[in-house]
Amino acid sequence: MKNQTWLSVQFFAIFFTWGLFIPYWTAWLVESKDFSISAASTVIAVGMIARSF
């Protein structure tokens, strides 16, 4: 894979995850699963912390 292609894929993955997936996942937890905003935020934060390890 060329460097430019690899970099493009990585940028897309990061922006998709941070810009689209995480905010809508939090909203889905609050609206559909009746989580409080703080509980939904904690779930997302724990997932991101676990992913960093």
C-alpha cells in the first residue's frame, strides 16, 4: 500500500470515529437505553481509555 493511501485511510478512520461514531453512540445510549448523560459519557470514556492500552 502506498504511503498516501495508507495515510488517507488512517485519517478517514480517525475522523469517522471521533466525528461521527462517538457522538451518535452517546446520544443513542441516552435516548434509547435511558442512560443519564453522565453515565453514557462514563461508558464512552472507559471504552476510550481501555482502547488506549
